[in-house]
Amino acid sequence: MEPSERISVRKAIRKAERDAARADDIAALRASLGLGPPLTLAEKQERAAAKKAARIAAREAMVAPAERMAAAQLAKDTRWFEYLDEVAVSHGFPDWHGVEQFMDATAEEKTALKEGNHGESLMVARGNVRAAARAAAAAAAP
């Protein structure tokens, strides 16, 4: 063997020893940190595939912005109509439809409603009190 070949063989042996020592140091450090051995290529690919599948599933589960806005508008409308029904019930109407019906009614229909279903209504009661006060004032005037 020529001297240059012997030198290259010795360099290769020393490099292998250094690499083995470095690998031992890395293994000892990983063990001290509580880490296992490095992942194999198959394990890395398996983890990457699982992450990709999770991202795809999350993307498919997302609600489109238009659907989200439509649901929010529906919830807002529902709360508004519930509020209107509460107001109507507090004034003696069965629901807001009754208030709209009363507002759209003619004078004769309103009189019939006042005397009929909605006698206990605060709005109708106030109207009845005012009407009675006007009638009394008209009767008292000469």
C-alpha cells in the first residue's frame, strides 16, 4: 500500500470513530432529554400523511363565510321577532302579528277589537280611557 493510500485509510478510520462518538453523544443527549431514537423515514412520512389528512378534514369542516353570515342574520332576525312578540304580549296582544293587524285595521275594526279580544291591552286601555275622558268632557260641556 502506498503512503497516500494509508493516509486516506487512516483518515477514513478516524472519521468513522468521530462519527460513532458523535452518534453516541447525540444518543446520550436524546436519552437525557427523554427523547427516543430519531424517527425513520417511514415514520416521518406516516406523521406527515396524518397531519395532511387532519388539515384536509379541518378545511372541509369549515363553514363557508356566506353560510356563516346567513346563520348570523337568521339568529339576529329571530331575536328581533322574539323581542317584538314580548312587546306585543306586554300590551295584551297574543303576538306581534296581532299588533300589526290592529295597526292595519280600520276604525270600525279597531273598535271591535277594543271591545273584543284586546280589552285588557295597555294600548287599548289607554285609548279607552282617553275616549271616555273625551266623552265625559263633551257631556259636561254645554
